Amino acid sequence: MRRKRFLAPALLAAFSLSFTPARSVILYGTADPAANTTAPTGILAGSGWQYEGQFSAFLGTVIASNYFVTAKHIGGSVGDIFTFDGINYTTTAVFPDPSSDLQIWRVAASFPLHAPLFSGPAGSEVNLALVVIGRGTQRGNPVLVGTDSHLGGWLWGTPDAVQRWGINVVGSIYSDPSYGNLVRVPFDAGADANEAHLSSGDSGGVVFILNTTTNNWELAGINLAVDGPFSTSSSGANAFNAAMFDTTGLWVPGGHAPNPSNFYATEIAAHRGFVESVVMQLVSVVSQKSHGNAGTFNINLPVTGLPGIECRSGGATNGYTLVFTFTNNVSVQGATLTAGTGSANNFTVVANQVTVNLSGIESGQTIELTLINVSDGVNSSDVQATMRVLPGDTNGDGFVDSADISQTKSQSGQAVTGSNFREDTNVDGFLDSADIGFVKSKSGMSIPATQTQIDNLNVDSNLHIEPLATVQPDRSRRSRFLPPRVRQ
């Protein structure tokens, strides 16, 4: 079992799971506290530093004219100040993502610029170069490992809350049951002297990735956690936090330490729908169908968590209609299917509502519909909706089976209402033998995992994650780190 820790303030005691807190970026090649404390230049110019602001002891990243994003676990309250480019902005609203550690804040005034979100599909970040920015600790004393006492890494050092940057490469995507998909970055001494790990206080910091398709640096992750704490004993005695590129002989709670250790950031691409929905003030997205004389009924398509399942027949054209409702009136430049098989035929915009008609939507797939360049006069962004399509799956569990057949039978002869319209699978306004026959004809179908999930997700059911809290060094305990042979 691997353990990890978070990167924020005195939250650590409040978590029983096992990640470790994070402060300033720790560099492989130097312990100089002045290193990488100004914006990177050369080929790394424009790699994210310009979008960072200070939120309490942490960082936030500007993502729209009046919004910034950071880590949920660092806390904060409406009315707190966010400082960007030397100007104070008062927060007026907060939007936590229920499916991840992301938290978006709205401010009262407008920012002069904002970061582009990673535009590639979730999972495509693997093996891409990154710049990571945080405000964690300095690099501490060396940690010697193995029977030959070779250098394995460094303890977390003095907290200084200084903004620093480093580089690395995405190793994989890790799927955590509590925090969703995370960008996993190994500290393997394989980049160069600027290769970076995280420590306490780096929570809310940022990962920017060079998108090789657009050739732009794009916001890809918000710093969350690292592997640890470490011990020379399987019992966890004398545990310590460190940036380790070699964990030979070390343990983390529940098992051998991963070698090398890693840091983790919440994957923006996996939560892009949530981010866009907040920025553009999206109220809802539904799949809408008319059920004859019974009326029109909607299946909700949430922007976070598992996508909703459309269980009703698409008819001869496999057609569906998605309706987006915003708080404000909007304009839209286009609509296109960006994942899945099918077509977006046309769209209409009436005040704050956008209706898109689809056709050729095959069963047993997950589709992604993107509204292109939605604008409400203040912000503009693409807006995405994701829908799983599985006609006959009346209970929405991703499978068509005997449970769906029984559920449909139980409603036969009843009037179609808001509580049972999913069983009117042929959308004729009646619940009868035709619906039962339709579900039976689809029995055995399911929605497969996407290829991105199959190829890139690295899942460890025994891994536990805990946010990186801000911790002050306890020099009275330094001698307790001697078992891993710390060089003083």
C-alpha cells in the first residue's frame, strides 16, 4: 500500500489517510533558496509563472477575467484577498468541485490575463514535459539509504513560502476514489538539475504542460499531494517527510515505499467540464426528449462526477437533443462532437439557452459535446457536456440486464411521469409491452471504459491520499530521522 500526503496548513492532523503536506518546490540539482524564484526564461518562457497569485500562504491560478482556481483543502472564506501582480482582489464567491480537490473562486474585479486550460483529452498528458510552481519548503538535509548509505533524497527543509518553479515529466494518471484523476509525477532524477518534487505548502500550486499539439503551455494540474511519510521500519516508527528519488529500504504506511517517490496534482482535463461550467455560469445540461402526449422529460447530465446515462431510444436517426441553460444570455460560435461517434447537426441560441440536435449517436459509448467560444459578455470559453448512451439501461448502472427488464415491467400500464419516464424507452408516451421488448432486445449491452482510461490510468486500490499540509520544521525531532541515516 502506498501512502501520500497533502500540501496545505494545519489540516494534516484532521486527516487519517496518508499523503504528506506540501510547501515550496524542492529541486534535484541545488539547495540554493534563491534558485528558480523568478519567472523562467528561454524555452520555458510563458510556462505559467505569469498567471500565479498569492492566496493566503498558497498559490492560485487565474483562469478567467474574474476567477482563479486553487486546491480545495487549503480552505479559505469568501471575503479573503487574492493578490495578483501586486493588486489585491476580494473574493465574492466560492465553487468547490464535489468530485475533486479543485476549488474555484470569483473576485469582484477583472484580471488583465488568464491561463489557458489544457486542451488535450484527459490522459494525454502522459510523457509530456511540465513546469511546476509552488511555495513550499527549502531543500533540507540529505537522506542516505541502502546498505551502502547512498544518497536517496532530502528532508523537507525550512518553510519560507517563496514561490519557486521546477521541471519534470508526467509519468501516469492515477485514479483516486476520493480525489478523482490525478497527474502522477515521479522524482526519478531523470530530467536535469531543475527536476522538482513538492513539499508542505505547495498545495494550490500549479502544473503547466507543454501541449505538443498547440505548442502552448497550458494549465494541466493543481498541486495536491506526495508519497509519504517514510520510515525505515514497516511499523512506521520515526516517520519523516522527504523528497526521495531512491527509496531503497524505506516503507510508507501499509507497505514498501514507491520507488521513486511521486507528487500528484488534480488533473484539469478530467474536470474541464466543471471549470468551464463555473466560469460561464452554466446552470444545467440535459438530454431532452418528447414522450408523445405525456410531455417532455429531461435526463440530467452533471458536469462533475460520472456522466449521466441516456437510456431512451434515439429512433431511426439515433437522434438526441442536448439543452444547455446558463445564468446569463450567451452567444455561441459553434457546436461539435469532440468525443464519440455521431454528429452535431445544428444548434440554436435563445437568450440564456442553447439547444443542440445530434444524430448518428451509437449505443454503448460516451460522447462529449463542445459548445465553441461561449460568451456572456464578461467571460468566454468552450463549454463541454458528456453523456453516456445506453438505450435500455433504465436504472442507469451502465448495464442492460434483468434489473432493467424487471424495472420496466413494474411500470407497465402506468402513466408516464417524471419518476418513471426512463422506462418509456421508445418515448411514445406509454409504458407497455413495447418498452419491455425494447429493453429485452438490448440485454447484455454495456458501456466500456474509454481507451484513455485503459491505456493511461494507473490504479492502486491500496493507495491512500492525504493533502499536503503546511508544517513547521520541528528541530527537536531531527535526531529521530537518524534511522534513515540523514547526513547532518
